[in-house]
Amino acid sequence: MANLRNITGLNKVLANMKKSEQLIGKRLRRGLIVAGLFLKRESQKIVPVDEGNLKNSAFVRPAGFGFHSSVIVGYTAEYAVYVHEDLEAAHGAAYNQKHAVAIEKKYGKGKGGKPFKARGENQQAKFLEKPARENRELILAMIAKEIAK
Amino acid sequence: MNHSPSEVIRQYLLDESLFDEDLADDWSLYVDAMPPKPHKVAAIYSTTGLKDGRLMSTGETIFHNGFQLRVRGINYNAIFLKLRAATDNLLTVHNASVTFDSGTYTINNVTQAADLIYLGLNPEESRRMSWVCNFLSTITMEDEA
């Protein structure tokens, strides 16, 4: 039976583990930022737009380093929460239908006979929560991919 | 399922006597819409759910249904307390059985997704204000009559 008396190279193993920990930590942070930017982009596709203040207030804010990294995706506009949570409000196609006469009266008709300032049809409340939940698996895969690079 | 998750949750809250079944009374509970009157009403809205993978033994996909509970009224504190009471009750749900129309459903659990959110005064009706809370739930249908 083999008798293990002496282990050599343990310091080297520990140094390598520490180095790879730092590397994976960096990759994790990068992955979170990539996923955050993706979520912001998906959110921007459906965020309600009137004058554009809400859409332009979107941010992706990384915090911490290595394994303590986190990324916050959000909107700084003060009324963002209200628009996000108010499921009674008409957005997108529903807004265009509800206010069709008023929009046309104010802005006139654009190309194709549509009101000049009609809102994007996909605009809706829950513009951040919805893409986050729908793309959960994709977001996790993005982070995993960056870590594995 | 023959009913939307919001309808099942509504029935559960009515069974628990947290809201009034008569739609003409105060604190009646609606699904996916709120009437202009009376002032004091609540509604459950369906929101995006969360797919949570499959069970290895049965292959069943577990899906958590999202819903939002919104309470509207003219007294800030009364609305908050109403929503707080409903939230506290929902958080105690553990395999609760709900029977209505032709089906029996089991609400396996309800998870609060975020804190209670004050939505402020309704811009079109300055006296009225709302509080909302978001949840995720797991609901299974037991049988069909």
C-alpha cells in the first residue's frame, strides 16, 4: 500500500487557484455587465415613450469586484416605478387607439396614413420585469459563457 | 387549467374573506381591470411568469405564474393596511385548495416578488391612490368535474 509522507508543490497549487479565482471573478463581472446591457436593450424595446425621458434614463451600473460583483439595471426617471407598475394605463397600441383623434389633431398624419406621433405598438408596463423573466435562461447562459471564455 | 391564475387567486382571497364578493360593495376584488367606481376596490392583474425548469422524475415543467395585487382607495393608510393584510395572508399559503366553477385548484405557494409599492395619486382622479404588490405563485389543477 502506498504511504504518502510528503507533498510537494502545494504552494504552487494554492497560488494557481488564487490566480484562477481572480480570473474567474473578472470574467463573472464581465458576464454580469454583458447580461445587464442585454437586459437594458430588451427593456428599451418595450419601454413606453412619450417625450423619451424615461427611455433615456435607463442605466446599467456595475458594483463590486470579482465574486462580489453585481450589476443593477434600472431607470432613474422619478416616475419610472409608476409607469412600470401601473397595469391600468394604456401604452403602445392601446394608447394609439385610445388617443387616436387627439394625436392626429395635434401632430397630423405621417407616412402611410398613420398618426405622425403614434407610439410603438409593443410599449407596455412591466418593461423591465418582463424581459428579465422571459430571458432568464438566456441571461444566465450569457454569464456562464463569459466565465467559460 | 380552465381558469387563469389570477382568477384562482381571486377566489382564494374571497374564500379568506379578505375582499367582498359583491362587486357593487366596497373592497370588491376584480381581475385584470378596475371599474371607475366605487373608490375602494382591488384588482389582480396577470403578469409575466417565471419558467423554473423541469422535474427529472416526471418531466413536468414547473412554471410560476406572476400576478399583481392592486388596492385603490382614498385613505392612504386604509389602503396600505388592506394590501398588507392580503399580502400577509398570501405568504402563509401552503397547498391551499380552491374550488370554484368546475375545477379544484391547489395553490402550492405564493412568493412576494418585491416590497409593497405606493403608486401615488391617480393622475386622472386626484383623490384616489393605489398601493401594489407583486407575487409569483405555483398553481396546479387537481381535477375536473
